[in-house]
Amino acid sequence: MTLLNMSKVEASTPAHRSDQVFTLAQQYQQIRQFTEELCEPLVTEDYIIQAMPDVSPTKWHIAHVSWFFETFLLRDYDPSYKLLNETYPYLFNSYYVSAGNRWTRANRGLLSRPTVADVYQYRRYVDEHMLNFLEKIDEDTAQEITPLMDIGFNHEQQHQELMLTDIKYNFSINPLYPVYRPYKTVKHGRIPTLGWVAYEAGVYHIGHHGDGFIFDNEAPRHRVFAERFQLSNRLITNGEFMEFIQDGGYEKTLLWLSMGWDAVQTNGWQAPLYWEKVDGTWYHYTLAGLRELDLDEPVTHVSYYEADAFARWAGARLPTEAEWEIAAQPLPIQGNFVDDRHYHPIPLNEPPTAFPAQMYGDVWEWTASHYSPYPGYEPAPGSIGEYNGKFMANQFVLRGGSCATMANHIRPTYRNFFPGHARWQFMGFRLAKAA
């Protein structure tokens, strides 16, 4: 599939265009290009699989992010824009009820038409009109649409991550263990012994402040009181989780929350998702195919319930999201992100420059906090207000980003959220305890 032509935006920087308009066009093309880079290893058949209701076909993802720009930018701000296909808003809306009716999420994989080629034609159509629109607007309009453009950029980055995790799940059910991209060898040093970093009791501020893009659920900034606490100096590894399994962790009822025990019994969980024991050796499915388990890698694809049970078994607990953010605030945003093209968590193989280590990248870290609004929270007006606020029930907060997250997408205040049973995202954890 043809990527966007960057020469179009580079050639369109005459004096009548403001720096802001140029930056919007440049950001647009860069983000759209990366989506298509992620699709390069796929063949047509790979685009249409939906192995469970929680994942979506890649074809749907690349159409939906185009629908977003079409619906919230082109249709509202470009009077000359005409829909390429009148049914696409119905097929490619996700959960924006106020934006119109939607095709059932669980049945996205049943749509053989529009074809993959049709979807790429739609994507090119939206790109062409977006770039033409950006060429024509004045500085006042650019300032007006910048918040929507920023949401669109970050929205597409979220779907880039979902594409990778959904491709992984869809590939994992294939007994051929398909390889998305070959394994990228990493230097393998000795990881630090699990230790603790202590924090004093006190009143802290969490939540976003200052400039820069945020989602509405990251605000407003507010005070929290934290008792003295400690965080583990790194993420929990496969090897440590293996000890939990070998000690009968999945059979010990007293370690589990009631809903967690129900999930274990109903789903037959005996190990993290993608782990498989072959002739006495543990393997796990990765985007590089089936690989023998590296005990030093951060454990991933565990549910909240598994993380919570492990913490109880270890005599600890999961951190609250406030504790996580208190610890993360002074640390640089560095780690194993999708920019590094590993597509998998890697061992902590170099002496950390600061502790706690691995606060960003590798795996989204489960916290003990329910996903709820901050004091004074107000959702954005209009359909965009459906982005985060209406999901604030029956979910837990995760922090820090993963190996499938763009480095420029994450920040200390970023709040991800999933139900407690979810495992197909790159989800891991660290421990906490009282000081």
C-alpha cells in the first residue's frame, strides 16, 4: 500500500501559510504514515480477522481513524466535502452514539466488503481532502481546529497500538504461529534484584497542568494525600511470575478476588495469555512468532486479577495510580516504546539512571485504582465528550505506556483503562507496599 507523499506538505510552505498550519499538515502526514508502516508486513487475509469481540480487524482500524478526521474535521469545517460512501459512517463509527448509528462491534470481522483495497481508497480520499483543506485555511481557523487535530493525532496513535495488540491476538489463534516481524535481538545483561524505593507521606498534586495536549480524563490537577509507601524498583518478570505458578498460585483460592477466581475457573487460566508449555518447556507467542520464555523479560498479558493475586502472594499490593504518578513525575520519559520496533517487552539490560526503573514503556502497569473522574472533572462538549468520560465504571487504571505505544504519546498523567479481566493488551505490573 502506498504511503503518503511527504513532498506534498514540504512543497506547501509558502509565505501565506502559517507555521501552525504547516505543523498540522506535517503531523498529520507523519502519523498517518506510521499507521501504514505497521501494516506493511500484512497480507490481505490478515486485515479481516476478528478472533474475539474485544479486538477489531486491521481493516476496520485503518478505516475508523479516517472516519474520525472525516467526521470531526472535514464534515464540520469543509463545506465542499462530500462523503465517498454514504454507508461508511455507519460501518466505521465506534462508540460515538451522538454521531449516528453504528455497526455492531462484535461483528466487524464479518464484513468482507468494503474490501481492503476499498478501505485504502477511502483512506487516500480522506487524506487528500484533509491536506487540501489544511492548505486553504487561515491562521484563525488553524487555531480553532488545533484541539480537534490533536485529538485526532492521539486517537490514531491509540489505534496504532490497538492494531498491534489485535494483530497479535488474531495471529495467536493460528497453529502456524505467524511472524509479524522477525525478533530483534537485544543486549541481555543481569537485571537488578527486586528492591524498593520509598516515598514520604504528604500532600501531592497529580493530574495535568501547564501546556501540551491531554485527554480530558487527565484533568483537573488536584491534591491527594499519600501515606508513606514503597514501589518496587522495576517491573515483575516472567521468572518471578513463574515462581507464583510453580507455587500453585492459580489454585490458591485465598489469593484471589472473587471476580478474579471466577475468571480463573471460567476461563481455565493457568498462566498469562500466550504462554504455552511444550514438552516441559515454557514458550510464549510473540509478534516474532513462538519463542521460548525469557525469564528476565517483564511479564505481560496478565489481567488485573492475576496481578493482584501475585501481589498478595508476594506480601505486597498493587500501587494506586496516585502513587504511580508521584513516583513518575520527576523521571524522564524513556523506555522501550514502539519507536524502537521491538514490539515486545525487553529485559532491563542496562543499569538504570534512576529508580524506579521501567516506569515508561514495555508494559502498561496495572494500578489498584478504579477508573473514576478526578474532582471537578468535566467531559469535553459535544460528541468528543464521549471519548473518555462515559467509560468511568467497572474499569481499572493502567499507567506508563507499553512497547506498542509511541514515546511522544505518553506522559506522567496519562490514564489508560481496561476491565479487570482484560489480558490481550501489553499489561504487566510492579508492586507496592507500606513503608
